[in-house]
Amino acid sequence: MTQLIINNIDDTVTNRLRARAAEHGRSVEEEARAILQDVVGPIPPPALPSGLGTRITTRFHGIGLSEQEAAAFELHGEEIKPAVFD
């Protein structure tokens, strides 16, 4: 985790931060962290790797396939099995 030091904060702001922290039953540091999290937003979850069907559909998007035809590339819930060459 990164540490962040902020200099030259107005005393009024510091006092308001302390009061707000007390209202929420948190330390000033926890309150500042919560405020930053609210303003900046939550950390987005990592992108899930897309399947082959999704990549094919993305690559050829706009060539005239309907949503139903494009969905045919996806095999949701299908078990991945190795090819058998007999």
C-alpha cells in the first residue's frame, strides 16, 4: 500500500475532518481514506479473460450478424474437452 502525505491543509478543513471522523466513529486517517474511496470510486474488479466466442464476435462485430447469430459463437456452460483424433 502507498502512503500519502498532504501538506498545507487549512486548519478549518482539518477540524471538519476530525469532526466528521468522530461522527462516524473512525480515526481521522480512516475517515480520509473513506472520503477518498467515495470520491475516486471502488477498485474495479480485474477483467475476466474472454472466451474464443466473445473474441470472434468482437472481431467481426458490424459485418451484419444479428445478435442471435453472434450468440451462436458462445458455448456458455459447455465443458471444454480435448479434441479426439481416432
